[in-house]
Amino acid sequence: MRYKRLPQDFIVEEQITLPNSERGQYALYRVQKQGVTTLTVQRDIAEQLGRSRSDIQFPALKDRRSFAVQHVSIQGTGPGSISGDGFEATFIGRGSRPLGPQDITGNRFTIVLRDLLPDEAAALPDRLLQLAARGAPNYFDDQRFGSFSPGNTPIGKLILLRDAEGALRSYLTHPYAGDPGKVRRFKSTAQELWPNWQALFEEAPRPSNFRSVLTYLRDHPLSSAEQNRTTYRKAINLITPRLLAIYVQAYQSLVWNRIAAQYISAQSAGIVDAIQIAGESFVIHRAPCTLRTRSTMIALPNHRARYSDPTIADIVTTVLAQEGLMLGDMKARILKQAYLPKNSRPLLMFPEDIATSSVEIDDLAPGRHKCSVTFTLTRGSYATLLIKTLDQHTE
């Protein structure tokens, strides 16, 4: 089974409740995009309108490798339409406030599954219904972990450990999956030049946040251990706040995945399979789950989280201990403008409003078949994860 062979093979439409207000101070737009990230669209809109990025608010990010329909709010007024490379935004009304994640009720997906054997294609409708009844683990999927550098400690973990120097070195020298070529080349050079700030500054891409960080480091030479610690902490806070939030939240999500996996294993009597997320194996259950498990919510690990279920509480302690952390460490204490979310996440996800198309010959895989599946997931759940589970899920 394969998916995302073509951008139109993966369609996601945001379902949202808009804060409509005829005299609202925010212009609301419906955005269609393909082949570009939501952050790129945000930047392009800001540049076209001569606004700051903070004036352009998307309530959620959508996968670059998809055809996505989502929404954006723009403070003040805006034109009837805005278009750019890979996107088109259409004015749909005014709002009383900027859009936020709380406005999204879910996402509707239509996904073309390709490279299917005839029996595999024929079984898809029943397998989807089984998943709808049984549920699938509500893990964070690969998209959440684009800031991870294989073989290196996640930068978010270094921040939580208050290792500002290590986090800064990771930011400047470790390649991430989404880095463009010029950034990868710079980071490779930075590994050799560290900590020659002037040389690193001269090598840094223009423009880039790297240059802002390196300017500060260049102007504040290292001296005593205490002064160095202060310098590194001030430098790390010069990284774009949204990036810092992505780093710490990605690590928090990894810890949540591990907690959820251990809980599912404990509840599944060994009847499990496994899927891969960011190079790590996570269990998926095969047996029907209990009513209690169906409704289980697990708090994202943070310094104020409380776990009333003793089993979950013990697992949280164990998982964090394996990372050299305690719950009280789950706060980005060295950061000024980035925080760990404090909400809870359902252990399982249940696809709704399922539909499947007729089976056709796959035009991209001779001798194989294709079929499109459509379903709705609640906000924050990953359709890619459901497809992974579907691919692994057999009786």
C-alpha cells in the first residue's frame, strides 16, 4: 500500500467554526494550497500585504505534500483574494478575533491508496470499519518530528535539561529533515568551525536567524563558565520563538507517544503489532479495547500535569526516568517565549463518516489497484497514522 504519490492523492479540508462578526477587526479567508507549507503561505501573505507575520494567523499547520483547504485570519482589512506560489486565499467574511486551534472541530480527508493487490483493495472497506469500531492509537506522527536530527539528542530535550550550549550547538550544527541545501551546507561547516563565531557568521545563509544569533555570540566573547552559561541562554532566546516552541513541543510529543505505547501494551495482553514513527517502533493494538480505554485521556507531560490513573502515573515516571528527567523538568525554564502545552490528548482516535470508492486499476503501478478512502478525524489526529495502522491491521 502506498499513498501521497501525487499531491491530489491526499486531500485535507479543515472543519472549523468561524468567529463571524460583520464589524469584526479581522478579515477571514479560505485558503487552498498545494506543495507549500502553511508557514510559507503565512510569510508570502505577510510580504504581499506589508504586514508582520503575527498579523496573519493560521489555526493549524497542514502537510506540504497534500492538497489542503484551511483558513486564516488577517488583522485589519484585506483584498478580496490573495494568491501566490502554490496557494490561493479567498475572503469569506470578518471575525471578532484571530483564529486559533480551538476553532477547528476536525479535518476531512480523502486519500488515494495505491499499489494494492486485488484482495487488499477488496478488504479495505471492512478493515476501515473495524478500525472505526476498535480505534487506533492517537500517536503524533512523523510530521511532528521534522526538527529531529537522526542520531542526535532532540534539541527540545536539551532545552528542558537547561543545556543552552548543547541546544545552541544543535540548532547551528545538526541537520534536520526539512533543511534546504544551503542550510545543510552551513551546518556541516559549522561543525568544523565551532565556536569561531565570526567565521560562522560569514558562512551563515543570508538572510537567516542564524546570523542574529551569531551576531550576539560574536559580540559577547566567552569567558568564565558562569558568564558563558548566561551568554548561551541569551543567545538561544534569539531563535525565532515559533521554532523554539516547535522544538520543545516535538520532544514533549515523543514522550507522550512512549507513554501511550506502554499503556496500550499494558492493556492489550500482548496482542499488538507495530508501526514506525520517526525511526522508532510503536505498538498498535489488535484486540477490541475496553470501554475505559476507549475514553482514556492522557495529559501531555508538563510540570503541572497530574495523572489520576495509577497505571498511567507509573508509566509517566518510568518513561521520564529513562530520559533522565522528572515531571518537574517538563518546563522550558531557559526560554522566555516558548511553552509546553498543558492539555490532554485522547489515547485512541476513531475515524468517522467513512466512505470508500470503487476499486480501479492503478495508473502509476501496472498490475496493481487503487482506491480512495474518505473519513473525518478530530483535531490533532493524524490521517497518515491511521493509514499506517490500516496497512498493518490484519485479522
